[in-house]
Amino acid sequence: MPSESDRNFDPIPYGRQHISQNDIDAVTRVLQSDYLTQGPEIGKFEEAFADYVGSNYAVAVSNGTAALHLCALALDVNHKSKVITTPITFSASANCIRYCGGEVDFADIDPETFLIDIGKIREKLEAAPKGTYDGIIPVDFAGRAVNLEELRKLADEFDLWIIEDACHAPGGFFVDSTGTKQFCGNGQFADLAIFSFHPVKHIATGEGGMITTNSEELYQKLLKLRTHGITKNTDGFTNSIEDAIGDPQTPELTAQEFPKWYMEMQELGYNYRLTDFQAALGTSQLARADEGLQRRREIAARYANAFSGKNYIRRQAGVVKGHAYHLYIIEVDDRLGLYNELRDNHIFAQIHYIPVHLMPYYKNLGWKKGDFKKAEEYYSGCISLPMYPTLTDEQQDFVIECIDRFYG
Ligand SMILES: *Cc1c(COP(=O)(O)O)cnc(C)c1O
């Protein structure tokens, strides 16, 4: 264990990216190529990512929030829609519904898993007239996979769609009733799943995101929405060839083909594209994803072991099969004291999350303290400890030592 005198004063954040020489070379190659955006790297990254999570389709986008927005649009969320999500998530999981004018409702968490409580969702659905709700956005919070098999059954009973927010969980899985591993974002149970490639997440592209699905129809919609609502697919054109040619003097009014320049903007889409150099970085990072995941699981097991039986721990994430450990969370008394003590030691723990319903924006929509007691109780003591593949055993031991000393 490092002593006071030789201890490392490099700051230890709660999460950070790992960029290898291969990553740098991959980006450099694209910078020297013909395409900075809309080139061949996007398709490669999408294919590799779909392969990694086990989905039929993947659509790369500019960030995880854009991914959520496009999913909501593809599922026709509008001012009449009502959607359930968890209060313990990044606000974007809820905001995407508001972007489309829809109403957000929350279901409280299960304090043991920190995930949305499926029983609470059922209560909500059964208490309302059928047709009240349109969909559910579960979050594989901290990297722990939601049991989507169970959630799908409930969703089918009430005719709801599911968008899985899997930002924390590439490579994570749950085991279904047949004993099969169901990987996050594989499209078996959720209609759509989304990922983020922000530098604190498992795979970093700076900003970046991905949507995965097994639905060909949703996939086609997403491609169009990602790029202004424009299509170049002649099969889908609604204008006539004559209108497309645009020149009434043209003798080719008998033409059988649309001119090569022609495209149609068919609905109001956005520019939510990823660049090619980001996609190349993503592909390069993805090749090391399993290595990183394995290291995260080792770190988690070391924390779990170090904290087992410690009386200052109210609850800890622990060792859970299929957990992808974007975060390692413990619940403690005097969380503020611990947070400050860690900061004094250059350890930058973080809190995930301030409950979404207590954000002023959502309070202005009518939510208040006391609405989701389990989430609020969780928030009172949760703290996310350093967790990233390049965290060394020595650094981790120092974190554990500081915590022990604080409660000692
Ligand atoms: C990071 C994150 C997002 C948003 O992703 P960005 O790429 O930052 O837009 C959404 N949901 C969750 C749970 C996240 O952690």
C-alpha cells in the first residue's frame, strides 16, 4: 500500500477514456483520406457494433442524446404520448420524450438493483385506463442489464414499445428464462436500444452514439431521420420522374429513371451524423472492448471484496453476472464527507444521479420531493468510485484505503 510520502498525486477520476496508438493511427488514416464524413468508416463501425451486441442493424449518430431523440421520432412520439422511465438516470433518457412534446412519467427503482422496478411499472399501467401509455425507456444503469424478457411481457400486455438506454452497458447481459445470455442492445426484446461514446463510457469517440434494432422498418426510418429526412432510395420517392427532372422542355419526359442528383426530403429530420474519423476511432476502440470489460469486472470484484462486511457500507453494487460496470456504486452514510475527503486526496468520485424528477425543469412540470422514495433514498448515499480499465491496482488500493481511513 502506498505510504503518505510516495503516494501518487495524479488525479484519479471516476471514469476516463483509454486511447491507444492504434486508435491514433486509425483516426490519422481517415484525416488523410478523401472522406472526413459520410465515407466508408460509418458503415464499418455500424457493422462491427451490430456484430458486437448481436443486433441486426446499427445506426451511428452524433451522440447518445441524438440517438434517444431519433428513437422517439421513429416511434412517432408526439404531444399525446406518455412514456415511463427511471428517475435514476441521466436526464437525456427522459428529455427525448419532451423534445417530441410527449409526457414523461417515472417508476421508482428497486433499491437492491438500482434499476427501474418492473413491479412499479405494472402498478402504474394497471392503475391507468388502457392506452394511457405508449412506451417504456428502461436504463441498464451502471452497466447492470434490465431483465428485458420480463419487461417485454409486460409491455406486450399493454401494447407498449421499449427503448433500451444501454449507454452504460455495451457487453453487458442478463440470463433469460431459457438460460441464454441476452446482451444489452441485441434487439431481442427492446424495439430500439441506444449507446453513447462519450469519453467516460466504455467506447470513446469524443461525442458519438449508436442505435441498434432488429426491425428493418425502424432501421430505414432512422437512416432518413439522421440526415434531414432525406432519402436517395428511388423506391421510396413520392414525386414523379417529370417533377424530379424539373425542366418541362426536356424531351426525356418519357424517361424511366430519376436523374442521379435527385433526392427527396420527405419528413423533418436532423443532421445527427457521426464523422468518419470518429467512426474509425470507434471501430478501433470496439476491438478492445472485451479487454476493457474484463478489467472493469476485475476492479469490481476487488471493490466488492474490500468492502464486504464493512459496516459503513449500506449497500454496494457487488459481483453480478453480466454486469458491465460502467460505474461501481456504493451507498454510505455521510456521503458528502466521503466525497470531500476523496477530493482532498485527488480522487474524483461522482454521484449518479441526482434524481431526474427533482431537476428544476421537471419540478416545474409538477414533480416534487417524495414522489419516488426509493430513488431519493438511494440518492442520499450513493457515490460512484473510480472505475475504468487503466485504473491500476495500486490506485484502487489507495481509493479503498482513503475510504477505510475516513470511516476508521
Ligand atoms: C451518457 C448517457 C446518455 C447521453 O449520451 P451523450 O452521448 O452524452 O449524449 C444518455 N443516457 C445515459 C444513461 C447516459 O449515461
